[in-house]
Amino acid sequence: MNYDRIGLYTLLVVVVVTTGVFLWTSMHYQHASPTPDTHVDEAGHVHVLGVTLGETTLRQAEAILQSKAEVALYLYPAGHAKQGLRLEAFFPAIADHTKVILLLEAGSDQMHAMEARSAMPQQSQNGVVRMGLSNDDLRTVFDFTFSELTLIPSLDVSAVNLQARFGAPDSVQKLEDGLVRYRYDSVGLSARLGPDMLPILTFANPVAAR
């Protein structure tokens, strides 16, 4: 009898945790946002996790997400989904162990100048090169805004979960290795799901969404 009761409690916990995955965009971190859910405002800016893409600075995002960011330049090789030079801020884990990556808004010339001042580039096995910023550049970038916000949740996210939270997708695209991309144009969301990988949810302002 006790085992049955424990099993029931375990099932209830799993259901509650799974349902809670999408509370990022409704309840958590929303104390700095005037509205409680993910949406696009009249100016075309996506509001998610209490931040506004294209308006909130990295410094403000740290305060809203209550976490410190690791900022670096990344050079992605040809053929990579992110091909080219990108300035990214990485939050290893916010409150529920979700990882967050912000794509900071910087011009090509500006990033190449930072690249020239960077130190100790490190290349990973997949060919991506990470470059640490100089102290002067690191102080500057915290006033930059960002054009994309990527979530890598610690819990599984299914197509059913996405539809329950955002409705029917505008498009579904099958990618390599069993990956599937779901796009929700109304909130600038591109979600990649697949076997044996953590879900990746990327928000961008609709005019720039891919």
C-alpha cells in the first residue's frame, strides 16, 4: 500500500514539473515585466523571461535573471548553423537549471576589433573557436542589447508541450539526425527538438526570426 502511495506521489511530481517547464515565460522572472507572458509588443520586440529583445541590456538581463553571464566571441566554422563571428553571453544556469544564451548586438567591424584584442582563443572538437574579451571590451559589452535569446531547459520539452503553451506551429521542418524545427512566428520562436538531445528554444524579434 505504501509503495502504491509513493508511486502516486512520484507521478504527481513528474506531472507538476513537466507542466512547470513553460512557466519561464509566464511567472518566473516577470517582476520586471509589465505583462505576465511571452508576447510581441507594438514595436515588434519579443518579451520573454522578463527581458525585451533589442531593448534590455546585458547588465539589466543579469539583474532580471538573477544570474551572472559569461561573455565571449565565438567563431563558428562554415557549414555550422551559426556560421560566422558572434558575440554571446552565456548564463550557465538560472533558477531552474535552464541555460540561457544571449546573442549580443554588435557590428561586424566592432566584433573584428574585439577579436584582434582578444586573448587565448580555444578551439573545440567541433571547430568552434572561443575567444575571451579584453578587460576594456568586457566592461563595454554589458551595455549592449541582444537580438536573440536561446533557452536550453533542463527538462524534456515535446511538441505537445509546445502546442499547449503556444498553440499550433506556423511551420514544422524535419532536419538531419531526427531533429525537427517548430516555428511560432507570433512570438518569434524557433524550437529544435530531437532524440538524445536537450531541446533548444530560440526567441528573436519576428522581423529577424529565422
